[in-house]
Amino acid sequence: MTSTPTSSSPADHAPRRASRVPAGRLERWMHLGMLAGGVAAGAAMEGARRLWAGDRPALADMVLHGTNPRQLVAGLARMRGAAMKLGQLLSLEGGGVLPTALNEALATLRADGDRMTTAQLHAALGREYGRGWRRRFRAFDETPIAAASIGQVHRAVAADGRDLVLKIQFPGVAKSIDSDVDNLATLLRLTNVLPADIDLRGLLAEVKRQLRRETDYEEEARSLQRYHDLLAGEPQLHVPRPHGDLTTRRILAMDHAPGVPVSTLWSQPHSQTVRDAVGATVQRLMLRELFEFGFMQSDPNFGNYLWSADDRRMILLDFGSTVDVSPELAERYRRLLRAVLGGDRAAIRRRMTEMAWLAPDERDDRAEGLVDLIVLTCEPIFATGPYDYGATDLASRARDAAMALAFERGLVRPPPPEMLFVHRKIGGTFLLCAQLGARVDTAALVREIVGATPASPLP
């Protein structure tokens, strides 16, 4: 098969760079050490310059000066695996914790990463399928259509004619999860990039647990089939089926589903009606995942959504990062949402304490600040009719409020681990609607699925 663009793999979305993935634990540790050394050297030079000028800069200021944030992010993109994934998560969760320069640089990790070399690709196929792996396929496109933190995706036609895509895992990433996460967290700590009083132990443990699940492609195939069955009655949504005979722990085979990246809906002219419909579809799906399915695809990367104009439906991809939402956790979210919609500040504080977002003895000013932040983020629910996600500056207002809460009032408390990936999906869904410029009657969706009616917004 040639590497010409297909409907679901336009050339400008294919990863352009090939680089060798550091595979062994020692090699990955050395790579991260070299990255740390490069960042330290840049910080030392900046520190010397500022001292010569008579300044006494903080270490974090020197680390984040100039090209250092981009250098750090480029190194994570070359490593792939858990190091890159943790960087992606920090970029989504760190708006109120990480310095702006680093957070903006980390945001670039949400796009495609490097692809592995051809030699590593062939070695990976040989390990999983055996030396005669080419006989399993009538055609195999060696140019990937996408590359992310854990693996890269290729078009293929099976020997019996099935039109497939294969997700092939980068070598070594499954074995290096613990060391990657610990080493990167240590690097960020030592450079004073993360606040000294933030407790990441629970968050890091959850990241490791989720990444172990995400690197097991047989588990992902089961999640793919489960989600396919859950959405059987949803004509606006489609999930490809897995193919068990070509799926292994490190390769996932699934149907090829023709479509274009959802980003074309805002990069090319599309009607407001289409963009509104897509926005409402992804919001309704997120609410159903949380309150009905008890099962959530928790990676809202825009690359995980395709748009099929022929049948006007969304195609959902990548089910490695899924989480089970217990009935108890869903009920806690339901009670919090009802407290917000009922305009009861005291009840909101009780619910946030119940969910471990606040300590039982939290200072009143911190608690009130978090109540304000929660109410602010629920702004779309109080709108009369469709909320214009393309025109709002809510994301920047919420980020500013979170930073003020962290740095002025000292409330630096990561979400409980079981909620980390739920928040990731909620925030990612908002950002997708903002990119679409969608106008969505979010209040009506909440009434339909959660059964709550908004009161007047709190002052």
C-alpha cells in the first residue's frame, strides 16, 4: 500500500519526524538525565547573566527562561511513553499550578509526537506476529497516519481483504511506566517548577495505574467492544470494532472508519448547524458516560474524534484510557451539580468536602474561593438557551481564578485520583466545543440526563 493520503489520514496530519524511541529502562533514564542536564545548563547560563546584572533570580525563573520549556517538551516528545503522557496530563490539569510558560509549552504535547524508526517498527511487528508477519497482510502502509505518546497508527489490508487500522505500541514504554513517571516528577520537583507543598502521590499512582491499562491493547480491545455495544443505538456516533485475530498486547487491530479529523470542522468552512450538532453530541455523550454508562473514554485529545460528512456522525477512537465510574462517584457528582444549580453555597461546600476537594477543616477563605470557582465553571448551565462556546472567555477566567486560589490563598490540592481522568474528559469536552465555536443548550442536556433544573446564578 502506498502512503498517499486517505480520507482519514490527510498528509498534513501525519507525523513528519522519525526518531528512535529509547527502549530500555537504563536508556530512558539516561535520556531523561541528558534532558535534565540540558535544561540545567540553560538555567545556569541564565542565572549567571542575571547575577552579573545584579539580580537574584529564583531557580524556577531560570529553568523556565527562553527555550528551556520548549527543550523540555521536545525531549518528552522524543521519549514518548509515560514521560510524554504525564506531560500531557500536567498540561490539562496544571493551569492553576504550573507556570504559564511551561503550561503553554506542554500543551503542544497534545498534538502528534515523533514516529519510531522503520527498523523499530519492523522489530515490533516481528515480536508480536512472528518473522512472517507480512503474510498476514495484503497491504501495509509503513508511513503512520498518527503518532501519540504510547504508539502510532497504520493503515493495512488483511490477507482476507478486511480494511483495518493497526495501533502499534512503541518499544519499551510498558516496562518503563513507573520509572518514567517517578523520574519526571523528580525532575520537576528539583527544578522548583512544581509548588513544594503540592502532594502528587495519589495523582502519580493513578497515572501509573491508568498507563498500565493503556499499554495493554488486549484490554483496550475489550473496552472498544464494550463502548461499541453501549453506543449501538446512537446514530450520531460510531465506534470501530476490534479484530481479535490480529490483536496482541502491543498491537490493536480495528475497523478502518473513513472520516476526517474533527479539526477540519473549524479549520475549513462548515455550517454553524453542523458545529452546533457536533458540540451537543459530545456534551451529551460525556454526561451519559458519567451518569448512565458508568464507563468513560477519558482521553479528550482532538485526534480521537473523526467526522464523517457522508452520514453526519462522529467516529470515536482510542479507548486505551477508559475509566469505570462507580455509582457512588456518579452520585457524588450528581449531588454537587444539584447543589450548584440550586444556588446553595453551603451545600456546595459540603459536597466538595464529601468529594475530598476540601479538607473538613479548610479555611473559610479557601473554601469560599473554591465555591466561587465551581460556580464559575458551571456558567454554561445557567445560560438561557444555547451557550456560545466560541465567544466565551470562560476558560481564561477560570484559569485566572484557579491561579489566584493557588498562589494567593494557598489552596493547592490536586483532584482525588479517581476523579483525575473524569475531570480530564470534562475539561477536554469544553475545549472541543470552544474550538468548534458550538452553541449548545447545555442546561437542557443537564435536565435530560441529570434531572436538575438550574436556579438563578449565584452572585
